[in-house]
Amino acid sequence: MTIPSIKLSDNTTIPQLGYGLWQVSDEETESLVLEAIRAGYRSIDGAQIYHNEAGLGRALGADQVKRNELYITTKIWNSEQGYDTTLKSFDVSMKKLNLQVLDLLLIHWPAPSKGKFVDTWKALIQLKKDNRVRSIGVSNFTEDHLTQIMDATSVTPVINQVEVHPRFQQKALREFHFKHNIQTESWSPLGQGHVISDPVIAQIAAKYQKSPAQIILRWHIENGLVAIPKSVTPARIIENIQIFDFSLDAADLMLIRGMDSSTGRIGPDPMKAQF
């Protein structure tokens, strides 16, 4: 199983489908990451706040595949924001991950009430200059947050990882990303399970003889998005990667486009989140 890659603005590439580690316990992480690697995933998306970097590090130490075949992401948590604190917390993460160089480092949330995301971005820029990180980006940033860091540093993130799924398609933000050559990466690409039961998705799934999750993930792929579904069930981990043997037709893409809703957000609003 070969997953297509997308070229980023810094000339690196990222697999278009990855395995997400949100809400996976540290104890489960090692075995599930190895399961995902066996299934064909090469991109693993972690974060400091997931409290499973050590489990991911154990999996990476198992040498099931070569390091240069894997793409590892982690994220700076809100409590670690600020220039010096970010650098120190990155060192801690790298020890847990058992890595010398990270593929992608993100600021997890803008946390505007803290007023530190610009300084945090400057720390990420320094880590890239020091060749400790290959690519740097952000997560949950709005157009305003992106503009602030770009104006302050003249450095544009390669990726913004945000909530995207058929009921919350973020079209305006994705257009802004496209204009500035920022790749959109979808967290909770299946809508945390809420979208799977939608009758529109069920109708399309029956047509292609695929699962609803496979239809949704295929939608992400065909829209040029990077998706990082999470599952702790080995059968679903395998099912989620089996989406490269079919394509959705224009009528089905239009049906899914019509599912978008201004009230479709499931996760926190980046402008209001306080944590």
C-alpha cells in the first residue's frame, strides 16, 4: 500500500494519509503505531498534550521500518508557549520520541489570551534553522492568527492542521491557505464519528460498496487535504487506509459539498478556547 504524498512549500513532502494519536493511551500507543506501520501508514501525528510521546518513541525504536521512511509530527502545547519554554519543551519531546530530527513541529493552538504564539513561532523558526526540525507549521490558527505570525516574521507555516470534515468544510480558511501556499491538514476527519451515520454518506457508501469512513476519507484525499484518522481498532486502522482503489464522481462530491454547515464545528473555537 503506497500512500500518495503532497509537496509542501519548503520542498519537503508529507503523506496524504496519516495515523493520529489523539486520545490513545501511552500504553496502547506502541502496539497501535506498529499496527499502523504494518498496514502501510508512514505518517504518525502526535502531540505533547496527548501524553503518549514516550509510547511513540518506543514504537520508533522497534526499527520496523527505516527512520527516513517515517514522517513524525508533534505539537507544542499551550502551557509550553513562549520562546524559551518552547525550546525546552521541544528537547523534552525529542527525548521521549527518541529522535534526533523531527519531520514536522506545530503550535497546537494559538491560545490568543496568552499572547505568546508569535514568540512561539519564532522558536519554531529557530529550530528549523538549527536543522532540528524539517518543517514547521501550526494547528487551529485562524486567518487572523496566521496573518499575525506571517507579518511578524515573514515566515509562512507549511501546514495548518484544523478541524475539517463534510459537516465543517472550512472553505474560506482553505481558500486563504491556498492563496498563501499553506497545506490544510484535517484533524477529526471523520467528525469524531458523527458524520459516519449521515444518510448522504450512507447512500454514497452503498454505491461504491465501501464503508462510510472510507467515503469520508476519500473525500479528503480528492480535495487535496492531508487527513489523520485515529482508531484503536486494528481492523479499522486497516480499513481507513484502503481508500486508494476508487474515486468519487462529481455528483457524489457535490452531495458531500452540500453537507457543509455553519454549525458543524465539533471541537473548540480557536478564538474562544481557554486552556
